[in-house]
Amino acid sequence: MGKRGRKKGANGEKRRSLLLHIAAEEFSKNGYHETKISTIVQRANVTQPSFYLYFQSKEEIFKELVNLFHQKLLTLVQQSLLEKGLEKNSLEEKITGRITTIFSFFQEHPDLTQIGFYMANESKEIKSQIASQIEQNLREEQKNGYFRADIDMHTVAESLIGIIERLTKTKLLNGGTKPEKLANEIVRLLLYGMMS
Amino acid sequence: MGKRGRKKGANGEKRRSLLLHIAAEEFSKNGYHETKISTIVQRANVTQPSFYLYFQSKEEIFKELVNLFHQKLLTLVQQSLLEKGLEKNSLEEKITGRITTIFSFFQEHPDLTQIGFYMANESKEIKSQIASQIEQNLREEQKNGYFRADIDMHTVAESLIGIIERLTKTKLLNGGTKPEKLANEIVRLLLYGMMS
Amino acid sequence: MGKRGRKKGANGEKRRSLLLHIAAEEFSKNGYHETKISTIVQRANVTQPSFYLYFQSKEEIFKELVNLFHQKLLTLVQQSLLEKGLEKNSLEEKITGRITTIFSFFQEHPDLTQIGFYMANESKEIKSQIASQIEQNLREEQKNGYFRADIDMHTVAESLIGIIERLTKTKLLNGGTKPEKLANEIVRLLLYGMMS
Amino acid sequence: MGKRGRKKGANGEKRRSLLLHIAAEEFSKNGYHETKISTIVQRANVTQPSFYLYFQSKEEIFKELVNLFHQKLLTLVQQSLLEKGLEKNSLEEKITGRITTIFSFFQEHPDLTQIGFYMANESKEIKSQIASQIEQNLREEQKNGYFRADIDMHTVAESLIGIIERLTKTKLLNGGTKPEKLANEIVRLLLYGMMS
DNA sequence: TATGAATGAGAATTCATTCAT
DNA sequence: GATGAATGAATTCTCATTCAT
């Protein structure tokens, strides 16, 4: 009996989580509108009303996935700033480390990334937030004389987001390039430029 | 004679073009699925069947807009390579010129850009095509010794696309930054890097 | 001027007749509902409103084709009864001749036959009429002692119609069997039966 | 247990079957195109989407009816060949029995017959199949010397199908003539012919 | 808690037919 | 007489969501 009570909840959590997982896959693969609740529940071996036991609506489950992504990413970025190990590194290493972290995260959560970073309406704000975070860091370092003073760090931060956005799609998720390598390349490009 | 020549389609062409224009706005603003044929025709003061007089389906009109964008962009990029004026310029000026051209084009056709560069399935290929074009140019210039030999031009080209993609959204179409300024900033960034 | 007046009418007749011909083909091939006015006018190189210059509606042109078939068939059957040549023939030859006439007619007008004999609502009545005509003939001959008295000529007539109906489809229009041969076979079957 | 077993679908099956039944009536009465889903669901006291709960499309439900007819008819014809009772009968009785069986079936399922035997595209093949079955039987009996050797059994089989087709419409379904009587008449006609 | 069954609300598309010139 | 353009009126089908049990 006690068992029953616990079991139920546990099962419920499992189901919810399964639905969430499958939904992520479907949204990521097919987009919001092309994803059907019917498909999700079928894949989860659950009836349609059950779905609504766990989620209020299609939009709601989508939002939840977006928030999940957002949360995780935010935590990550904030932690990344605090990492002790970085302190001993050179500036280049530091920056590369941070970007690697982001790429790694994207690689580990391709579906969430696809949803939260590319498909959601909130993507805009999520990116802005990250961009803003990056900008702050860079400004700090610029103030410390590491970077040329005539560079607009807003543009740099936005550019970096753009690069990450693009390379994540073309080289990380598709091409399977390693996060470290990717980070390295773009940091060198941005730090030293292309001129010989 | 004049009458005869105009006989077929003058009016129809106008309607068609109006529908196309409105559709571009709607798709651009609301996305494919949220755009309803009913809205388009209402705005054009036409009945629904009229729509099907000019376009085979919702998908078809969307595709037409994507193709329009693709065509125009391709022409632009190819012309941009041939422009005489550029010959006398320095490398930096040349590259800046080319990127300015792209930004200007996007600015002139915000709806088409939104559709063809961001929303369409074909976007992937369109960007790849442009990236590939850019890569070729850069390689050439690299061969001529303008750029460091150890830089992977594929990554650079992709990065550039990413930057363009992002800045177009955040600074060009939204913020109203001038194409020239934008191009200038990113070219300087990529050529000389951030290091002081 | 006189020329013009005549020309117009002549052209009109030609067009009308062309439309009628094409319509027959389309109806025969695709059935009533699957046949689109748009297809007919396209094939005839005519605009849609022109169609309505010659025919009141889709139904009307279909009916006209049915009537055409009906008329021709009726004329044929009535003539067939009067044919002098038959008088000298034996009964078997006479009957065979009549049926051959019908098969030949169907073979010459496959589209009209398909429409009037198989597709139209009126088919029922057309067939009944022919059946009734045949029945009368047979009764006459029965009265004259040619046929067994205990045979119900209504059933025979209906059966004959059924046979004609079926063989026209399977052996005449499709298989290309000759009208004479077909008529011969079924007349011998009906007259002498299968028993050895 | 009983409850559990019934749990899934009892009600649904009823609805489905009701829809199927009504659809048969509508198709049979009005033909494929004139039959509207809206009419079917109205008559079944169900909303339109419910229809799509049970059938994929209008075409699908039509096909299902055709298959139903086909299946039943096939089973019937095959069983009819095996019937023990026939063995003791004379040839005439045997054949009459078989044809009676077919007529009876048509009489019991007038809507399915109308659909599967007259309206469907597959009708052609269904009839061919039956014709072929009949032909085989007759050939066998011909080989055994019951029938004249110079008779083409293909033509006979096709003729018989034609007769059945026609008499079913005019005398069985409309006129209400008894299957036995009908079968008797046509068998006698075909076996002994009309000549006195 | 779970599910079989149902539906409200809408969306795209089709086609015969007719204006207006 | 002819046509480019337009439309009224349907019709099939979809899908997220919710009853009733």
C-alpha cells in the first residue's frame, strides 16, 4: 500500500520524463507545428488524456523544454566564470575554455539546443543574455588592456554568438567536430585576425 | 498595339504581385504555419479562390518567395565579385565592399531575407552556397599571401556567415545600423583581431 | 460581310462540335465527376466562358451526349428491323444480323457507348427500351412457332441485354473481338443451348 | 474479466459498424461523389472528426466496403463448389444451385452488391474472377462430355456474368423475383436454348 | 489514475459558373 | 463573340483538447 503510493508517483515521474524526452526529440526533428501530440503519446505508449495529466498543453511542454535549456545554459555560463582552474590560464586559454564549455553543452544536449537556441521565440532573449554576459567579460578584459580600445565589444559579443550559432549547426552537431577544436579555431581567429 | 500587349495579365500581374507581397509580410512576421491564406486574401481584398488563381498552394507561394530571395542573392553575390570599382581598392576595402553589398541587400528586402535566410528549409543550402562562394574568394587571397597560411578558410567563411546572420537580425533589421558600419566593424575584427 | 456572318456560325459549329467530342472522350475515360470543364476547354483551346456559350452547364453537355447516343441507337435498332436483306435470311441469320448491328455500332462509338450505355442515369431506360424492342421481336417469332412456348421472352431479352453489355466491355471494346463473331457465338448459345 | 475483455472497443465497434452501414446505404443510393461525409455522420449522430476516428478517408471507407463484398462473395463462391449436397444432384440442379447461391447473396446484401459489383473500379476484377471460376467449372464439365465441345466456355462464362449482372438489377433487386426462379430460367435457357 | 471516445474550430483546396470589358 | 479575372459554395480533413466512466 505504502508501496503503491510511492510507486505511482515514481511511475508518474518516469512517464512525465519520458514524454518530455520524446517531445524534445520530436520538436527538434520536426519543429513545433509538425510535431503532433498524437505522435508523442504513441511513442511513449501513453494515451492522449494522460499527456494532459502531466502537461497543460502542447505549448506548455514546449516552453518547459525551452526553460530547461535556458536554465541549464545559464547555470553553465555562470559556473564557467567562476571556475578556479581558469585563473592560472592565459587569456586565450580562458576564453577558449569558456567557449569549449558552451560547445560541449550543446553537443551533449542537441535536441534541447535545437529547440531552445534555434526554434523558440525566446531564443532571441536567451542569446541576448549570453551575449550580454560575454560582452561584460570582454569589456572587463578590455579595460585591463588585453584588447584594443577601439573595438566595440557589443559587436564582438554578437559576432561570437553568431559564430557559435553557425558552427554549432554546421560543424558541431552535423559535422562532429570536437568542441575544443572549434573553440580554438574561432578564438585564434578573433584574437589575432587573419592578416599575415 | 499597346492595348493588345497589355491585354493579357496586366491586372492579374498586379494582383499576383500584391498577394506575393502581402504573403511575404505575413510569412515573415508570423512564420509559415501561423500564416493563413485567409489573412492574405483578406488583406488583398480578394476571395480565397482567387489566391489559387495565382498560386498552386500555400507551400508553392512560400517556395516562390524563397526562390526569389535565393535568385536575387545569388545574382548579387556573383555581380559583387565582378565589380570593376573594387579592383583599385585595398583588400580590406574589397572585402568590406562585398559584405556591405550583402547587408544592403538584406536591408532592402527584410521580409524576403527573413523568409529565405531564416525560415526556409532551403536556408541551409542557400547559406552553404554563399559560404562556399566566400570561402573560395578567401582561399584565393590566402594563396596570394594576404592571409596567414594556417587559417582554415572553411571555418572563417562559416564564421562570417554566422556573424552576418546574427548581426543582420540584431543590428541591421532591428537596430537600424548602417550596412557600411556593420561591414567595417566585422572586417576589421576578422582581419586584425582583438589583441592590442 | 456575308462571309463573316457565315464564317462565325461555321466556326461556332466547329468549336461546339470539338468541345462535344473532347467532352465525350473525357467523360468516357474519367467519368462524370472526375471530368473537369477546365480540362475540356484546355484541350479544345478555348476559354472557360466560351464553353458556356455553347453549353448551359456540365450536366447539359453530358446529357447531350447521352441523347446523341440514345438517338443513334434507337434509329439503328428501328432500321435494323426494317432491313430488306434480312427477309430472305433464316431466323438465326436474322437475329445474328441484328445483334451484329448493335455491336458494330458500339464499336464505332466507343465513347458514346461508354457514356450512354454504362455511365448515364438514363442508361437504365435506354437498355429497357432496347430490351423491350427485342422482346417484341422474339415474341413475334415465338408466336410463329420458332421458339419453345414455355420460355419467358422478357427474361430472354433481359439476358441478351446483359450478355451484350458484358461482352461489349470485355470482348468488343477491350479485346477487339469482331462484332460478327461475337454475335454468332451468343446467338448459337441462346438458340441451341450448351447441352451435347 | 468479462468487463475487461469488453473494455476496449465495444462501443467503438458499434459506432464504426453503424457508420459503415450508413455509408453503404449512401454510396449505394447516391454514388461515390454524391455521397458526403457530412451526410453519413449526420445520419449516425456523430461529428465529422469522429468519422476519421474510424476511417482514414472517404476513399478508405469505400474501399473497405468493396473489400467486404469481394471477400464475402469469394468465400461464397468457393464454398459453393464444395457443397456436399450438390453431389447427388443432376448437372442442371448443380449449376442452378450455384447460381441461386449468388443471387441469394446479392439479395441479402443489396447495398454491398451495388457498391462492389456495379460502382467500384475493382468491379471489373471481381467479375473477372468470378467469371474465371465459373469458366473452370464449365470446362471441367465440358471435358466430361456434358456440353458440346465446340462451345467457347470463356464466352459462356462472360455471358453468364452479364446475365447475372443484368437480372440482378432488373429482376432481383428491383422486381423482387426469387433467386431460385431466376436461376432456373437462365440455366434452362443456357442449357437447352430457345429452339423448339 | 487511466482511457476509449468524442469534438470544436478551423484550414486548405476545388470547381462550376459568371462578371465586366 | 471572346476573355481575363473573379467567386459562391462546398468538402474533406486535421488536431489539440476534453468528457464520461
